[in-house]
Amino acid sequence: MLRLGKLAYQIMFIVILTLISIFYAGPYVWLIISSLKPSDEIFKISLPSRIVWDRFPFVFFSQHFYPTLINSLIVCFVSMVATLILATPASYALVRLKRLKLRHYMLMLFLLTFVFPQISYLGYIYLLISSAKLYNTILGLVITYTASQLAMMIWLLSSYVKGIPIEVEEAALIDGCDTLQVFTRIILPLLLPGLAVAAIFSFISLWGEFTVAFSISITNAARTVPIGVSLFTGVYELNWGEIAAACTIATIPPIILALLAQKFIIGGLTAGVGKEVR
């Protein structure tokens, strides 16, 4: 009976894992298959009768897509780095500096910023960017994305800072390190898993952002890849094959980044759980 129960548990586990994998990987597999199908077979639930490869180079080197892909790589990477540079010392200060009496309320305020939909302050962003002469520029997007991600990254990284024992810092201070050396030599190496999680989360969320980029960019000088994908829509029809190929190409950079950072992400997902600001 014990063996039968264990076998049933293993079968149930495999079935559930298979269903979850299909749920998450299914749309991406469908997207790849659709990008390889002839146009008259895209809406048929079947494998392609022949593979259409020429759609990928046509899409990739199109004036609608290639410039926006480069823009997205620049904007997302620079915004991600700038956000981490600003958010890391800020999160450390909010957790460790006890003389900041309102730090609990500040963290809650950062959390509340996630409640408001992005479209609610879109007009304000447009006015600021336009008045600063940064409309339709890469710099305007970088500043906007960095500002929009900063509160979330501070809130996220603060949970990882809480997971670092205060005794480690006290021992370093006793050994002669100053506050800056404690932060750079002790805290930053221990925060690497958390920084990896924050980086991948920031990059992916910015990579798929459409509303702000559409509102403050008008030409390929600053358009990002979600806008580039949308430009494959025709006047009277949607070019589903080209859109599927563009979406397939656009998903490659986030996947590569996730694979490169996976060893840090696995350790970082559970770091700082259950810790409280003291």
C-alpha cells in the first residue's frame, strides 16, 4: 500500500507539473509555430505544412523593428543599472539607519505606489518630459523608466537587506572598516542574489512596457520594441505571421538574461523572507 501511495503521488506530481508547463510554455510554442507557418495556415490548429524561414530576416531588418530593438536594449539596460545604483544604498539606509524614524512609513509609501495604474499619471509624465525638451529621446525614456522603477526596487531590495545579519556588519566595524567599506565589501557581495532578482525583474518589466513609451516617443529615434511589433499591423488587416516572428525575436533577450542569472535567482527568491525592520 505504501508503494502504491508513493507511485500515485509521483504520477499526480508529474501530471500537475506537465499541466503547469503547458500553461506557461504553450503560448510561446504556439507563437513560434505560428511564425513558421504559411500565411494561409496560421489559424489552423496543426503543424506547418512547410517552414517559412524568410519571415525572420525580413522582420529583423525591417525599419519598423531593428531600430526599436536596439533602442529597447539600450533603454532597458541603462534604466536597470541606474535603478539598481540608486535603489541599493537607499534600501540599505532605510533598513539599517535607525535614526530615520519614518522609515517604516516610507517603505509602505513605496508599496502604495504600485496601486496606482500607470495611465493615471501618464499626462503628468508627458508634461514633464515635454517641458524638459526630452520628448522622443532615449534619455527621456531612461529617466522616466528609472523613476518609475525606483520605489519598487527599493521596496524589493529592502527585504534582502533585512536578511543580512547585523552581526556581520558589527564585526566588520570592529575590525576597522568604515561604513562605506562595510557597504561595498560586506553588504554588496551578500546582496548579489537579491540584485540579480531585482535586475531581471526590472529588465523584463521594462522590456514589455508599452504605454509610457508610446506616449513620449513618436519616431524610431526613441521607439521601443513593443511599439516596433505593433507597427506590423496593416491598415485593413493584421500581419499575424510577421507579428508572431517579431514577438518571437523580441522574447529572446529576456530569456537569455534569465538563463544567465538563474543561479543567482534561485538563491535570491527565498532570501530575506520573514525578516522585519528592526
